[in-house]
Amino acid sequence: EAGVTQFPSHSVIEKGQTVTLRCDPISGHDNLYWYRRVMGKEIKFLLHFVKESKQDESGMPNNRFLAERTGGTYSTLKVQPAELEDSGVYFCASSQNRGDGYTFGSGTRLTVV
Amino acid sequence: GENVEQHPSTLSVQEGDSAVIKCTYSDSASNYFPWYKQELGKRPQLIIDIRSNVGEKKDQRIAVTLNKTAKHFSLHITETQPEDSAVYFCAASLGSWGKLQFGAGTQVVVTP
């Protein structure tokens, strides 16, 4: 079974630019989560999809972040315009049932300069 | 909201010794407590988890204990090996939809 796939693995962009991160969850996993780890701190929740619907987006920092999951398959997370404090590692995770342990992707390391 | 504190932030142990990482949580409604291991440059991987109706769970050299009254849970690694070197994260569930609050991580270094 293919795991959770994220790309790009690394992205370096200038402040003010736009970046789109993509996550392909494990096939059949209805639950998809986005998390972020900034500067060696804890992994922080951003949002949770159940199929194509946003179940919880309480962790999204501000309206510069937009997540979508069209068709309930892969998800994208767009940051527009990017700011320096958006730098960090963005993780995607999926699970078949809520409350199950997650399978994480390898993350996208975003650096905003 | 839920707050998870994890200690220590770094842990250096000799190969063969035991390692213990402790976490506390604030929300008494939390009922699921997973532990993740992240090796350098790799994805966090679930290594063990425990639910609130269980006090202890063991899987080979790894064990987790949960004290609901005190709201703390711990990871125990026995007979440590160099391949146990990694960052370990504890987490506690937030609500019933699978959202997790993570601790800040513990860098474990096992020296031969």
C-alpha cells in the first residue's frame, strides 16, 4: 500500500510569493489532517478534512492559508502571500477512521526568505 | 484548549540502558494518547498508542503507561539501541474527531 505522499519535499520562496503544497493520502482514508512544525517546536494542528468537507479548521493561522480537498482525494494547502513566519515543516496525515493512529507524510519543508 | 507538556527535551542514554519520556496533558476529556518517532529526515511514525480505558501497554522493548487521575503518560524504552536515536513526540486527542495536540518532542541520543 502506498503511504501518504507530499510534494514538494522542499520549497524556498520569497516573502510575498505564493506556494501550494500537495498531499496524497492513503487510498480510502477519509480523514486527512494538516499539521505544521515551526522552528523545532511542537507539531501544531492546522485543519482536518473528512472526505471533501472541512471538519475543523480551527488551527489555520489566518486567511493567507487556504486548504482544499476536491473530490475527497488529494489535498492542497496554499499560502498566499507567504510571510517569514510561515517557514516550517508542513505535515499531512491520514487515517481511515477518526480516532485511529495517523500515517504521516514525509512533510514539506517551507522556507520563506 | 488542550496543552501537552513533554520532558525532557533532550535525553542521552548509553546503549542498553532504559529511556523514559514523560508527558502531561490538561484536558481530562482526552482519551487517546499516541507516541510518534521521527528519525532524521523521515516522517513521524506511530510506534505505540494507548486509550484511556487502559493503564499500560507494551510492545517488545517499548511500553506506555497512563495515569488518568494525574493526567500524565510516559514512554519507556528498555535495552536501548543506536537505532532508537530519534525525536519522540507524545500527543493527546482533542475531541472525538481525531485532532491531536502534540508535545514539543524529545531528542533521544543512544550512544554505543
